[in-house]
Amino acid sequence: VTAHLQEGTPLVPTIDVPALFEKHYLSLVRLAMRLVDDQESAEDLVQDVFAALPADVEDPHRYLRTAVVNRARSALRHRRVVRAFWARGHRLEQMDSADLPSLRRAERDQMLAAIAHLPQRQREVVVLRYYEDLGVAEIAAVLNISPGSVSSALNRAMSALAAVIGADDA
Amino acid sequence: MPDLETRIRDALGADEIGWDDLRQPTLRASSRSHRRWPAMLATAAAVAVVATVAAVIATTRNGTSNAPAATQPAYAGYAWKLSGLTDGQGSIAGLGSVPAQIAFSDTAVSGTFDNASIFGHYSQTADGYALTDIGLAGTSGEIARSGDLRVGHAFASVFVHTNGRDLDPSRPASVAARVTGDRLVLQANGITLRLSRTGPSGLSPIIDAVGYTWRVTALQDRQGELSVPQRLGAQIGFDRTGVVSANGLHRSQGRFALTSGGYVVADSATSAANGYVGHNPVIVREIRALDAVMERNAMLSATINGKTLTLRRDGTALTLHRGEPEPRYRFTITGAGSASVEPTPNTPITEGNSVSVSP
């Protein structure tokens, strides 16, 4: 197979990366924080996503969101993480705990820890469904899996969370 | 009690961070080349002070001296762990817990200390070996432990000449080496290292790729094998400060850390500033393959056969042809601790550029 580069092929970006960064960076970091276990890693991986953003991507926001999910998965694969500590770790240190009833805070911690303990695919589905508010078809597109697989993973995740949180929530 | 979905939304939506909470609130792409790469180089260089290696040859076995021989020296093919040293301050024994090791192939030597390596090629001399082509590689490591500074300096001294606390990798060491059973003694620059054999060498083949640029001539991915015309072949270069660069339509850089079968990419970044917007299948597949081998934490296996380098990661393989050697450069390590590095990675490394580490 041979191919030729044509002279004059545009090599300049066709998207405005700084504008995309301004518009989406914070929300992508927030998403990444739900998928990895600390803010520093989340910011790192989102920065990496922007640095590797192709110049000709058709739907930048969709591309960025998918890339963040993929890189978060890769990041977790490459390091040992005690996910259960996330909710009780430095995230809690940033909270204004005086404004939150202790019971409600404890419930959130319990839920976050349970989500963090889910298998990665289920965790991604739960975050995309209940944090990003994506539908099944959109989640399937982001994760490059079938809608049926999304539904299956979501059902398993909900069962697992219900079992962890309490039978009365199932 | 709220239902399960509400509780999930409540938990995931709680405690949102804002712009003021971000630690990297600006786009890194433009700043990376000015801040991050020098920092990485500095870290690696500083680590290398403590992490250096030395190697020498043992020309004796069982205490009997040998003349330089065409045969493989007794230390070649093995890894040797540091157990003790003697320097101007006296002797230190019981260094078995220090993560310092030297490994030899029949032509190359690499010393590792924590996550950093110093490596080069060697040729036998009357009482040991002489080093050439010194380079540094690695990711990061603890360099400030005072107890290790002396050990690290001694370790580096059997690779490069020293002047007080200054180490000069541009002046490789000539090392005396003696093997007695499973013990190796190396001497250079007034330093004696005592090491114990631990097993097979496991030396990274990528050491032989350092100092050259390599042009992609073929690739293999899930779509099959593909020849890459010369005019479309991207180049991958490994320099002696431990930086691997890929110059295709995208430009990528990362640090490489030696492994027994190849190397691991650390702290890599890709610039899409000159990204490809066309649909040429060769270019698209080549970019994808380069992204795979330059991705952060990518673990590559490498084989070198003459002027052909093959890099493999999962289902991706790149075949590359060796190009001209990089211009030689000079770097000087003057201590350990805080560090500064010049030039920036955007500046080609040329004769006279320096990498320095200030105590």
C-alpha cells in the first residue's frame, strides 16, 4: 500500500482549542474526578486529552468526553488505587462540613465509596447516566459498546449499589 | 428515604469544584514546552546523580589476573547488586537494601538506582573496561535522602569522571574490574564498589538505540501489516538525557525508563498543533501507531537487529530503520537536590548545550 502526501495539505488546527478548554475543562475535570480517585489525576488526564486533541475532530465535546473516560480507565489500570479512601480522603477535606448534616454526609460518602468499588465499566455507566445525565444510546456511543451492554451494566451496578447501601433502597 | 437513583445523583453531584479549586486552570499545551520538559529533564538528571551506575570489567576469575581477552568478561551477562563501597570518607558495608544494581551485556552496561539509570557501552582494557556513549534514563525517584547522596555519587563515579562533587558524563570512566566467584569489585575515580551477582543481566536492548533517530518503515496493527514510504515515515529518537521523541505529523515527547525487554514511557505529551486533517490511510494508521507507542505508561518491547529496530506494544508493532547519529551534546551534573536544565526540549540538543543540576 502506498500513499502520497499532497502539497498544501492544511496542517493547522481547524478547532479553537483554547475556546474549547475554557468551555469544557472544568466540567471534564469534574467528570474525571468521578472516574478516578483524586483531583490531581483528573486534571492531569484532562490536560492530556486537550494536548492530544486532533485538529479535525468533528464533535469536539463528544470526543473530549469519550477521551476522558478512556484515559480515566487507562489511568486506573496503571496504578494501584485504594478507591474506598477517595470519599474519605482529601475530597472531604475540601468540604464545608459545617453546612452538611452529618447523616447526609455519611450517606454520600457511603454511596461514593460504593460507586468507587464497582467494576470500572459499571462505574463509568453509572457516572455517565447519573452525573452526565446521558441516555443509554449516548452512553453506548461514548463507551463504544452496544445499548444492551449499557443496560446490562447499569442493572448490575444498581443491584450492587442497592445491596451495599441497603435492601430498603432496592 | 430518597430512592436509589436520587441518592446516586446526590452523591455524584455533591461538592462540585470550581475554577478556583483547579490546580491547573490553564491549558497546559503552550506552557508544557517551557516548564514541564525542563522540570522533567531536571528531575531525571538529578535522579541520575544518585542513580548512576558504573560498570567495570572483571578480568580475573578466582583472583587470577587476565590480559584483555576476546572472550566475554566474567561480569558480562549478569546483573550485580551493590553491597558495599569505599570512598574518600571510608567504607560502607551492608548496602543490600539500597536499590542499586549494575548489569552487563557483552557490549553495554547499565546502572540503576531507584527509577533512574546511567548506561553506556564498554570495551575491555587490560584491567577492566573503558566506557563510551554515556546516557541517562528514568522516570523519577527520591534523590534528597542524605544517606543515599554519598552512595549515589560513588555509584556514578564508576561511570563518569568526577571533580569533587561534580560528575561529568562527557568524560566516561575507565574502570578496573575483578570477579571472584559471585562477587564483583569495580574501581574508578578513587571509588571502589563491591557488588554481588543476582542473576541474568536483563539489560534493555534500547540502550543500543539511544543516540540515533529511527525512521518508521513499516507498521503492524489490527488492520494488518503496512509498509510506510520513506517520505511518510515518522522518526523516533532516543537521546542521552532520557527523552524519546516522535516527529510525525504530531509531535510527541516522553521520558523513557529502561526495562529488561525494552522501556516504559513516562510523562509523555503529544502536540496536535500541526495535526493531520486529511484521510490518507497510511498517515492515519501511522499516527495511531505512534500514539500507542508514545502513550504515557506504555510498556514497549524492543528488539534491534543491525540497523532495524522493532517496537511492540500489545497489537501494534513499528519497524524502524536507523538514521544518522544525533549531534553529541554535553551535560554536567554538579550535585543533587534542586535542579535546572537548559535548553528547553523545544531547542535541539546540540554540541555545547548543557544539562546541569545544582546542589
